[in-house]
Amino acid sequence: MRRILLAIGLLLTFFGSPVAQEKVAVHDSVSAYLQTLLEEPVDTIIARVDRLIDSVGTQQPELQSKVAGIAFDFFTQSPVMGHDAVAVHIADDWFLNDKLKMENEGLYPILYTYAEFNRSSLIGKPAPSLVMEDIEGNMQEIRSSPASYKVLFFYDTECSTCRKEAPVLAELMRNYSGEPLTLYAVYTQADRQAWEKYVSETFTPIENPSVTVVHLWDPEAATGFHKKYAVLSTPMLFLLDGQNIIMGRGLDCEALAGLLDLDNAQILQFKRLFDQVFSAFEPLGFQNVESIIEAFHERTEADPALHRETMLNLFNYLRSSDVLAKQQGAIHLAEKYIAADPESWSPEFYERIVHALAQARLNPVGTRATDLRLQNKRGRTVNMLDNKHFATILFFHLIDCRQCAQEFEELKRIRAALYDMDIKVVMIYVGLEQEKWRKFVRKQWPSHWKYLNDFKGTSGMRQRYDLEYVPHLYLLDENGVIIAKDIRVSELKDILIQL
């Protein structure tokens, strides 16, 4: 394994504690007590360690320093993930603030370095920002991904342990099934040729719809990733959640898989709970959804951590639903319990929610749909709406979108019913590939449907309609008033029965 900042690493192995070399009776008794704390939460351990050091009394500063040093040494070597936070706390709150003096003052720089290289990437803390260049030359911010999980894998092509772990990680990503995940594989050296060869041989292909893989590097180490993520050696593996909070650090692939399985299982439990609750209401209206949201809020608000976890899982559950009432519930929840409480959420997650709310407010249900001037298959500029039919379906789509193609086929299966009900279908292509669109239109039927594009870029459709993702389907009445939005064809069928 290649060592980064080798001198620091070697010094740390000899550092231990300020009194680690001394054969004092207190060492064994303190270590025995600390051993009993290993299964306690980190906050509890910190409180008990502080109490232990305090109990020695300020009248015995040398003994206090010995006890604190033993505890620091113990938790730097603990096999339990997360205990480095205890060691950092001891360094910061007992030594680096001059509360206690070390017998060997020459070791202060080592103590300081340990705290500095671990403080910003502790479990439960927000992940530090990293903006790096990807393998295509684009700049990427690791915290910008909307995925439920982010995996950071710092590696070196010359590192023997990396050569063992990287293929295992790649296979884990190929077989992963769970909430969306982004893998950021960060090459820590500066040999582009070696990097590209390693990526080609180790990480491709990873064809998993649940996984996005981004390859990054920082050949000049300008981002300070070594210090931000304690990359003193490679490999270094982190797991972040959807709010960019560090869930795990210093992992191997087996531990990573275990964490992902456990967290996905918890999410699945939430989904099953929500399914049971919402299935009790048939038909399901927005008022039912709103009442359920309020019930979950009232039952969890006494525990802030549980409340955040429940609201986040409920929001994701409602947002991903095909049912209009649930989608409206997601907006209500986001407005009342996320956007109104920015301090409880990570900045990136909060910004995404605020943006999503702004998009959702464009052309809301019950308002008259905004008309657009678009181009038809003959290249003429026409109005998107004509309000000459009993109802209108607006179908915003991309050609290479798998979900768009599936929904389009479902829509064509009910074409006869749509024709009989005098419902006009307007297909609006939101992409820019003109030849691909023309080929698509030439092959399509029913030919009497309206096929439009915005190749001139003059309609302002993205400022007027919620097109963060496609397909996006709107149903309008004869006056152009929106009856439903962001629905699937399966739900459209149910709405049409009621018209």
C-alpha cells in the first residue's frame, strides 16, 4: 500500500499516547474501563471519557494528562468505526486548547496533525466539498448528486490493496440493487495514462440503472482532499447519505455492502409501512394524504432525528409515486417540514428541495395551462394549445428515454378511446437532436397526433413548465385548465373514466 504523507504516518505509529511507553499501573486500569465502552454510542463514550479525566482532579495535572493520553491512544487504535471521533475530541478539548500539558511537547505537531486530518470527515458530519475534474475533463462537485447514497473511493493504481479492493467494489456496483447510488472513484496520483488504463480494465462496464459512476482526479492536489478526507493511505472508502452526511469511513467493500444492505432494508421498512397506511384509503385524495403526513409529524416530532428520517423517507415515497394525490402531498410536506426548516437539512438537499418546489409551482393543477409557440413537423411555428377538443394531453418527452418510450406505447394502446372521447394528444420533444426527432416522427402513428419541438429555443418552455425530468404528462380540460400533471398513463386511464 502506498503511503501518502509517509512521515506523518510513521510518526503516528510511534506516537501512541503521551505516556504510552511508561509502565504505570494506571494504564491497565484505564484501558480496562475504556474496553467496557466499546459498544456505547460515540456521544456517550465522549461524555464518559471526559468524566473519567475530570475525576482525576485538577490537583493532579500530570495524572490527568496520562489518563487523557491513554484514552487518546486507545481510540486511535480502536477497531470500531467512528471511534476516531473520540480521539479527535480528546485532542481538541484536552490538549490542543492547552487545558492539559503533554510531557513531551515535541509531540504536539503530531497530535495536531492527527486531529486536522480526521476532524472534517468524521461519521455523522457533513461531507466536505470536493470539486474535481472527471475523466472527460468536466468539473464535478461530489455533493451535487441527488442520489440517495454517494460512495467515495480514493485509490492509487500502484497500491496493492487497491488492486484487490477495486475489482470487488466494481462487482458490488454491478450487482447492487437499492436506492440510487453514485460512485465517485478518485485517483490520487497524476499519471493520466495509468489512470485511464486502470479505469478501462477495472471499472468498465458497470451497467446498472441504480448506479452512476464518476471517475475523478486532482493531479495537483489543489482541492486538499488528503486533509479533508484523511487520505493518508489508499484505499480510503466513504459512504455518504442523500444529505451528504458521512455514514461510514475507512470501510472495506464487505463493510460497505453491509451498510448499504442495512440502510436499504430500513428504507424498505418505511415503504412497507407507508404502503399499509395509504392503502387504507380508497379512493385516495389529497386531504387523506395531508392527514397522514400530519399524523406522522405529530408522532415523531418529539425525537428530532426520527422526525427528520421519517419526513425524508415519506417525502421520497410520495415524490416517486404515480398517484397525483401523493405527488401533491410531497409538495405539501416539502413546503411545511423541509423548506420551512433549513437548519435541519444539508445545504445541497435544501437547495434541491427549494428548486423542486419552484418547478412544481409552474402550471399547477387548477390553473390555465401556459401556451407555447413551437415548431411542428413541417417546421412551422404554431400554438401548442388550440382548445378545440374535449380534453388535451401534453406529453413532454425525449426520444432516447426508456420511460418515455414505455409511457408512449401505453398511450398508443388507448388511442381508440382517446379518439372517441375527442381527446387531443400533443407530443412535445424537449431535446435538440433534430434528425433523430424527424426520424421518430416519420415512424409514428397515430399521425393525427400533434408532434412539436423547440429547436429554435424561443418558447421558454423550461421556464414555464416543470421539465426537470421526463416523461411529464399533463391533462387539460376543454378550456385548457390543468386537471392533472406529472402522471403516468395508468393513472390517466382512471381519470378519464371519471370525466
